[in-house]
Amino acid sequence: DLGGTNFRMLLVKIRSGKKRTVEMHNKIYAIPIEVMQGTGEELFDHIVYCISDFLDYMGMKNGRLPLGFTFSYP
């Protein structure tokens, strides 16, 4: 979720069947002012860095996952 000053990464695991559970992990990354005021390429480079860091943090660096992206401002 990309907001005005932060980028929030979420990993949501939904399990169905007899043992239905929802597990959520998140980490919030600040968007530096120079990135906010920079180019689109700099912004998306920062987002890629955040995604890579989060996957490393979760121990999922080499996994393949579906990805959703939300802009939470107009």
C-alpha cells in the first residue's frame, strides 16, 4: 500500500478447510523526501528495495507470490 509518506508491505496467508485461519505480517517503510520529490523511476526503485527487504525479512527471498498494489491516495 503506497501512501503519501509510507509504503506498507503485507503478507496475508489465508487457509481454508477444517482449520481456517488468516495470518498477516506487515512492515512499514518510510518514503524519504528525496524519493517523494524525485522521479517515478526513483520511487519504484525504492518500492522494489522495500519488497526485496520484506521478502528477506520473512525468509521468502526466492519464493514466488501473487502481488497486489494499492495507491491509498487520490
